Amino acid sequence: MPANAAIDDEPDTPNAESATVLLVDDQPVIGMVVRKMLAVDPAIAFHMCTEATEALAKARELRPTVILQDLVMPGSDGLELLMAYRSTPETRDIPIIVLSSNDEPGMKKTAFAMGANDYLVKLPEPIELVARIRYHSRSYMALIQRDNAYRALRHSQKQLLETNRELQRLTNADGLTGLANRRHFNETLAQAWQQSHATQSPLSLLMIDVDFFKSYNDRLGHLAGDEALQRVAGAIAASCNERNDLAARFGGEEFALVLPATSAAQAMALAEQVRARIEALGIVHATPVGEHLTASIGTATLTADPASDPTALIAVADKRLYRAKCEGRNRAVGG
């Protein structure tokens, strides 16, 4: 799709009914005649450049809707100027009408090959010149408006995509900890279960429960309890090693880690890492376990069976979490 690189720099699209003409010709008398021809239409703004070496810079500055270009000028080849216009982002789509005294078919063919949009022999009838300028200017303005609309559409689509992603993130996230919420945990575990069955790879799950958290809340209040849960959640999230791992808040002070393609030994090693990270937070909480907040963890590893479902994995991890609590807490129990 053609694009005028200058559009983004312009605050407004010019009026489609107006036209800005840049005549590039070394003869001032030609300029006077062309100016008089175009004066019949007050919506056409006329500008002239008599130096070929300044034509490109003038066109970039002025941003005309049509360029009238002479082919024979001192110190420059008009055909080279055509190529220069077409090689410059700000001018590459501006319509160029060659205004030349050369009426040879070969020259016309070359001019069109170099990027000219139209060719008039000096000097055409005023009505024809105005009509050609009007036609090419309107076509150019339609191109600009289309490209601006396309860019605006792409911008809106990008904003919509970003908004949808943020909404999806908020829908899937626990409001307090920022980890996945229970709904997202259930969805992810179901998908991981299907993948485990398809690839016959092990699927592991860690169920994590903060030890004696009710007494922490009762003693320090819910605000302190919320802050403690946020810090625990950060320690759990920091232990996710793989892109497909999912850390979630299962409910209350209970968390979970879904670990696709993870063996029992790997899950147990990760559980110990999570337990150590939580204890290392140094959150003061005097309990029968020690002086700091700790957590108990149960791990489970299964290869999905089509005759069962992910609740089987949760049940095993829950039983081992219960064992961890019964055996003294602040520990991980696997199978």
C-alpha cells in the first residue's frame, strides 16, 4: 500500500477541494503564464521554483498536491529530478505532471517510466491544465485520506488488542497477589492434563499452604495478613522456571504451582526451593514451627489418564499437603 511518510507529521489532512501546485521551471515567464492560468480557480495555491537544485527541498517543505516539472533545466536533468522525487519518502506519492516543450513519444515514454503521472506539452489550454491538476490533486488527497484512515484503524486495533489483553490479564489474575486466580488455575490445569495425555509426559502439581496463617491474621490484622500473602506469592512466582509453569492462588492462604512436563523428583526439588524462599522472607511469626512465617507443601506427579481428570492430581497433592502438616509443617512431602 502506498504511503506518504510525511502524513504522520501533519496534524490535519488538507482540504480535498484545495490544491497546492509547485511549478519547477527555470523560465520566470512560464511561471507568470501558469500562475495566470490557475488564477481562474481560487482553490489552487501556486508556488514556483526556478532552481532545479532546490526543487526537491522545496517540494519536501511545501508538500504540494501536484508538481509541474520541466524536463530541461540548467544544471540538472528533469528526469533525474523525477527519480529523486520518487526516491524521497515525503514526495514519492505526489503526482507529477511533466510540463515540457518536448513532444517526442520516446521522451514521454521515458518520463512515465521515471515516475511521471501525466505529460503536457507547453503550454496547454488553461481549462485542460486546471482539469489535470484538479484530477491528480483529488486522487492524491484521496490516497492521503485513505492512508490516514488505515493508520487510524491500525492504531485503534492496537489499542483494542492491548485493552483486551489487559482485560484478559485482570480476568485471570487474583486481585490481591497478582497470581493466577482459581478459575485460571482450573483452566490451565485442564489444558495441561490434556497435553500430558497427548504427549504421555508427567504433570506435577504443588499445593502450598501458609502455616498457622489464621493466628497471624488474628494477631496482626488483615492488612498485615494481605501484605504477607503478597510477599509469599512473590516468592512462589520467583520459583517458576519454565514458561508453561503457572503460579496460582488456590484460595485463602493456599497456593498452587502447575508444572507441565515435570518429573516427581523435579517437582520435589522445586517444592523445597519454594519452602526455603518463603522461610527466607523473614516475616516474623512465632509458631510451634519457628520464629518466621513458613509453608507446608504437598507434591503430586501423574501422567494423565483419559479415564480420570485433573481432580485426581489435586487429590494426591492435597493428601501429601495434609501429611506435611501432620509431620510438623514447614516441609514438603512427595511420593
